[in-house]
Amino acid sequence: MYKRSLQGGLKHLDFLLIDIVCLHIAFILSYVSRHGGGNPYAIEEYASISIVLSLIDIVVANLFGSLKNVLKRGYYKEFAMTIKHVCLVELLMTFYLFVVGQGSAYSRLLFMFFPIYYVIVSYIGRILWKRALIKWMSVKKNRSLLVITTQEMADSVLKNIQVNSHEIYHVCGAVVIDKDRQGEKINNISIVANQDNVAEYVCREWVDEVLLVFPNSPSEYHQDLVDKLMEMGVVVHTMITFPDKWMNQKSIVERLGGYTVLTTSINHATTFQLFAKRSLDIVVSLVGCLMTGMIFIFIAPVIYIKSPGPIFFTQTRVGKNGKKFKMYKFRSMYMDAEKRKKDLIEQYHMEDEMMFKLEGDPRIIGCVVHPDGTFKKGIGNFIRDTSLDEFPQFFNVLKGDMSLVGTRPPTLDEWDRYEFHHRSRLAIKPGMTGMWQVSGRSQIKDFEEVVKLDNQYIVDWSMGLDLRILFKTVGVVLGRVGSM
């Protein structure tokens, strides 16, 4: 019987528990440093805040992935991640005290000591536990693994196992299935059998698990070998995808209908992370919709006077995985803007013509272009430069068509010109802001650079990244960085 490794939030439950213990140790040390002794848990206010801190610690660990790949991090990366984790805990705790209005009930000096002690104690706790785990795994490395592969792949496969799984498995031998190399060695691992006697070898020797790695789908002979191994009750691992081919993709094995499938995507998120992202979208978009209503009162008359017609501009955009939706904006262009676009096609500002950006665009309400090429901005330019035209998109976020942070949704004509690799930027919901917007906006003229930034966002996504982009967006909008 095979013991499956823990996945998701339970995978590093041991580190999470140690982190909570370290948090309480730091909390006690902070209290003692401030008051010279005593028991903080004997005081109701401090006992309550210690519980809140524990819950915040769990939220940060799961939401921001601070324990992800914890066993693979070196001393420096672990220290940096510990500081990041503690800062997030301190920030959320401060926000909590501000919301509930109880900050005055606690010593400010205590909460100055707390993050210092927490970083030190948590870092030491993580390092010591990692050392203990590595030592324990090296002692308990009693699962024998037989590797069966081909002549072409033998060297790389055995190196891969030796580097990535040496703490878990004892490689008892290897088998080259398409050539008789019995008695030889590859990377100091003995070739213990050939295709004719491999089943007999497994039957007679100490083999807990078998790994089969073939360049193509298993042939009829290979399937017969798998059947024999399964008949003997041996745990069999069969490679179903090459690790280097889609090295940036995330893969998980799951059930779909009655089939066991390998699910591969650019990235994946836990249910808790998706819930947190959607909750943030709803809360902020509700506030945004109220602000949109207030802006409408002032901006609607100006738009109508300068260009009679609808105040709102709706356009069909392409969203997540190709789903089309109506996107809303305050109208900043004249009513015939789309017709006039054809006449301006030769003045595309994007190098590869995938995104239409024109400086001094005469279609913008109030923008006057002089014969010498200079132009005078109007109310439409002001609306666009200050991003006021984007506010109605909060309704799209509330509906679920968009998110606060994501990728820029393409128009239908842009979508029609997409190549295969361009579509990857639609693997998530489009956003009101994103990597492109905080990295220069209209200053970035190469569409491939936009695609690269969007893909980088998808691969690196976390709630922490979303919050950083949102804060940067405020600075970009206020500073009118990259506006056109």
C-alpha cells in the first residue's frame, strides 16, 4: 500500500503548528519585555488578541503561500520569507485593531517588540525543524525504488531521481528495457536486470516501488510488465508527462468522470485563495460603484455638453478562456470613434499593431489636433489621463466578469489576430489593473512585452502580488504614469 504525500494546506501542517507556537513564544517574550514579567494570557484583552494573532498567522500562511516550498529554501531565502510573513501578520493585526477600535487597550511598545522576537524565534524554529526533518528522512530512507527506463533516457532519469528524491528513496537498481546492460553501472547505480528477467528480479528481491519512464506511451510489452508488477502488489509509478516540456506549468492528478487524468495549467489556486480574491473584489467593487455614482453626477453633464449621446460606453471584450462580456466605461470619445478608427489605422502607436494607441487622438472628446501635428487636450483626455473612465468597470467586477487585478481584456478585433501563445493571458479573469498597467501602461509599445508581463502575473500569482499591484496602481494613477 502506498502512502500518499499530503497536499494543499495540510502539506506543511507541521511547519504551520511550529509557526503558531513560535508566535506565542514571541508574544510572551514581548509582554515580559514590556512589563518585566507576568502572564499575558491571564489578562482578557491579551488572551483575546493572542487568539486573533493565531488566526491571522493561519490566514497569512495559506493565503500568501509563505510555507510553499519551505523545505527547498536556503538560509537566506528562509530568512527573507520569515520577515515577509511576520510583516504581513503585523500589518493585518494593526488593521484589525484599527477596525475594531481597540488599539488603545494594548501597549504600543509590546507590539514593537513582537515582530522582532517573532522573526528570530520563527526563523530558528523553521531551521531547526528542517534540519530535524532532513536528518529523519535520511535515517528513514528505507523505501527501495527500481527504475525502469530506456537506453536514451537512463542517464538523465537516474540523475533526476538522485537529485530530487535521494532523501526519500534508496535506488536499489535500474533496468534498461531496450538494451541488455545487466551488470553495468550508470551514475553508480547498478543495472540489475533486463527486459527478459525484470519481473523475476522484482519477485525475488527487495523492491518496494517501481518507476517506469519511457519516451512514448507504454507499448504492449510495457503494459504487460505493468500488469505483472501490479499482480505482485508492487507500487508502480508511471511517468505521464515530461518534466522539462512544460516546466512552468503546474500539474496535479485528479479524477474526471471515471478517468484518472493529469491536469496541467499555468498555475493553480486553492479554494481559500479564490474565495479571498473574490471577496476582495466584491468589497472593493461595492465601494467603487458608490464612487462611480458620485463621479457620474459631475462628469455626465460635461460629457453630454461636449458630445451629446450616451454617458456610458459599452464594448464587447474577451474575458477568461474566451468568454465574451460587455465592459463599461465613461465615454471619453466622440460617438463616431469606431468609424474614424479606420482612417487613423496608419498612425498606430503600437509596434506590432496589436493594440491601438494613438497620441493626440482626434476621436477623444475635446482633443484638437493642429496641422503641424501638435494637439490640445480636452475633457476626454482628462477623463482618460486620470482613469476616471475606468470607474464603471467596478460594476463588471461586481458581476464577476472581471477582477480588480488581472490581465487587460482584448477587443474582438485584437482577439481575432491572436496567435496561440497570446491566448495564455486569458487563463484568468481580466482585471481593471494588472502588471502592464503598473509597468508603464502606454509607454510599453511592444505587445509581446504585454503578453510577457501578463504571463508573469499568472505564474507568480498570489494575494500578496494582487495587493502590491493595487497599491502601485494608486501611485500610477495619481502620478499619471504612462497615461496617453
